Amino acid sequence: MKLVELFFPNYCLLCNRPIRYNELLCPECLGDLSSGPIALYEDQRAFKSYFYGRYESKLRDLILLYKNSHHWRLSKILASFLVKTMKTYSSSAELLTWVPSSLSSLEERGFDTMALIAKITSDMTGIPLKRILESRATSNKRGMTVEQRRSLVKNSFSAIGKVYEDVALIDDVFTTGSTISECVRILKNAGVGSVTVYCIARA
Ligand SMILES: [Zn+2]
């Protein structure tokens, strides 16, 4: 045991086991999280999506912990899941972009949770990163009906920048796919040839 561990005991963020001073998760939890990507993929005609895992147990806990706390160092672990998924399905994307958090959640959390993951994913894969989609949503999506959310999504994103052939779009959780579908539609309208979606988890 290092002296620092004696004075500053450190615990796994998911299961509370004692861990080394410079770690976030214990080897058991990391092991449980290492089985992705899952074989599941979806073909939505306009785009294909691949997922690292199901939105359940430790993967769900980890995503929620990252989004709702300020454990920004977890972004590296979550980005590594996307990198593994992209490598498994041999992404040939020339550009990487992400589904932006709404402005309200940005204010709540103090940082764009997906932007940070996107930056690290770009560094790890060497695929250039660009913010193409911009969120114009100002109200909180929580508590809205499906129809309200859908209409908000329709008006929430605007494509900016030049035209690309092959773009990888990343997001944390794929739920109904309505936000992602809308992002893909906007990217294609802006002239992007092909969009492949990579998500950390499938709800
Ligand atoms: Zn643990």
C-alpha cells in the first residue's frame, strides 16, 4: 500500500470496494463492463447504429454517474467503449460528431457531457472532431410528452460547416432514436453522404 492510500483511501465509484488512489473503478467492475460491444445493431434505412452494451446494471450506473455528478474523468472510460465499438465495426468515418446536450442540461451540469467524450474518442481514433449539430433547445426536456419532445427535437438542431461523405455520430444512450434520427436527417440534408451511429448503450 502506498502512503497516499493510507491517508486518502479511495473507493470504487460503482461498488465502493477500496481501490488504488489513482483509479476510479475496481478491477471487478471494469471486468463486468469490458464485455462490449454487443452484437445488436439497428438498420434504420437512413443510418445504422451500433451499441457497446445494454442500458442496464453497471453500464447504466456508470453513464448516470458521469452525467449527474462531476466525475468528468469517467469520460475516458466511456470514450474507450465507443472506440472499441467503432473498431469492432471498422468505422471508415472521415469525421466524428456528437449529439449535443441541450443548453439547459449544459447549465445544470456545467459541461457538455457528450462533447468531452467526443473529444477523447477523436483523440483515441484519430478521426477529426467537429461540432456540426448545434442545440437550440432552451427548455428542459424532462416532463414533456413524447409529442412535445419530438417537436422540440425537430427545431433543436441546425447543421453548420462544410459537406462530408462519411460521418460517425456518437451519443450516450439510444432510447427511442427520435433525437438521433432527427440529427441524421439534418446531417443528410446538409449533404453528408453516410452517417453511422455509435452509442454507449441501447435502452
Ligand atoms: Zn467496483
